[in-house]
Amino acid sequence: MPLLKIAGGKVYDPANKIDGEVRDLWIENGRVIPSPSDPGIRPDRVIDATGTIVMPGGVDMHCHIAGPKVNAARKMRPEEKRISKPVMRTKFGRSGTTGSVPSTFATGYLYSGLGYTAAFDAAVPALAARHVHEEFQDTPIIDKGFYVLVGNNHYIMKRIAAGEPERVRNYLAWLLGATKAYAAKLVNPGGVEVWKMSGGNAKSLDDHIDHFNISPRQIIQSVARSVDELGLPIEGSGFLAPSVVAEKCVGCGLCQTRCYAINVAEKQLLAESAIVIQAGAGREDRMMQGSYRALREAEQQQRLEELQKRQMESPDTYLPDFLK
């Protein structure tokens, strides 16, 4: 990739104790590198940042920028669009409306103007995931992600009531993959069901949730246990999570199974996933290194070998041509 130099900007980087120093930044393969010691090295591109601030991009971990609740708010406040300052179309940008709930284009422009480079919508129902991705596609400049709601999911509550934690875990894994969500989200677990039955709300962790005969505490414990077993990254939760091989990481922040899909398969930034799964006590089925993708391929190969072995032992057993 090209070698980029951002020249003459006032740099703020608290992590490295840089407080308003005027200096140059060099970027290669999407990562900041030390200034070259060889004076003969020339950048492929120079951005003159004189008189501007250069700092790490902000990450909004809890926002509401897409999905049903945002579009409902836009419908409820149409008059705002008439009085709020619009975003005008330019040579490089699209037009948009602002107000308390900006349009998709305006959302991206406003976030980037504030110094943000990523935003995560904190509450998206699974059925709305497809449309949320469409809205994200329309939101320029910043990276986007969302948390899928599971706190009042009927299947999860039924499985908790039936005492089937493995199915809760497997369902969560499927749901995250199907919706392309970044994480699972609990909001007022069980409270929606209480409201449906009585018009009230869950007021404590041990309130009874009719029909399912469970409590909010059980929902939290079951989902938290599943998140831990799946190795999903939750900052500050204390749950085990995938760690990263430092020399392979490209700094994208998309730890978890998306590392392979994006950095290896799509962008080809890596030859293999940077994820390393650390096993814990009682989790002997988890990998010590490598990726879950490699594990699934190995499991598939093992199943194939077992089928072929049975075929050899029992020739009359039917086996499809593609498995022979």
C-alpha cells in the first residue's frame, strides 16, 4: 500500500503522552509507523496538516443512528426538517437534513466533523438487521456496527426455562452471524414480556416472567455465560475473549470471527486470521491457537474420514458420489 505522510499537524495522542506537539505522522498499510531514518525515503502522498489537529478517531460505543426507533423518530418530528440547518450538496458530499435525528448522509458528515471514525448502534432487533445494514451503507465516512437485542427473545427464554444452556449459546452464535451484529445486547431483560401481560414492568432481577416462568436474573446469567463460552469480546466484563497476535493485527478493531472474513478473505490484508482463542478451565473444547474457521474445517474433514471409514467397513451403505 502507498506510504502516506501527514505533515505539520498538532498531534494529540494521550496513549503515547503526546500533547499538542507539531510533528509529522507516517502511515504504511493503514498503520502509523516510526518516521523513516533514511532521508531518501519519500512518501507516495503528503497531506499538509499545518494549523490543524491530528488525533486518534473517536469511537462512539453507544449511539442510535439506524433501525426502527430512529426512523420512527424521523416520522414523529417532520417539522424539524424545515427549521434545522440542512447539509447542502457539494462536489464531494451529498445533501441531508439535521435536527435531533439527522438523515443518513448527514449522520456520517456530522460524526466525522466531531472527530469520530466509528459508531455502534446499541439496540437493533434481529428482524430489522437487514434494513440497518442498508442504512449503514448510506452513512458515509465512519465505520459502523450494531448490537442485536436478545433480552426478550422468545426462543432464548424458552430454552432457559427448559434448562438448555447449550441451545442458548448456539442460538446466540447463529444470531450474531445471521444478523452480522457486533455483540449481543440486553435491555430490560424480561421486562417487555411483563408489560405485555400486565402493563407493568420488571422491577427487580428476580421478578417472575409469566408464561416462561423465569426471571430477568436468569436471562442475564444465561446470556452472559453463553457470551463467555463463545469468546465474544466484552470490554470490562471479565469474560474471556479472543486475544490477538500482535504482529498480525492490522488495527481494525474487528476482533472475533470477522477478522478472517474481512482481513483475510475480503481485503487480503492478512494471510491468516490474527485471532488466537485462549482456552480456560472447563473449556477444553476451545482452541489454544488458530481460528474457529480452521477448527470447523478440521471437524468437517474428520466427519468425512469417518464416513469413508464406515463405507469401507460396510460397502452396502449408501454414500453420495461427492463423499466417496
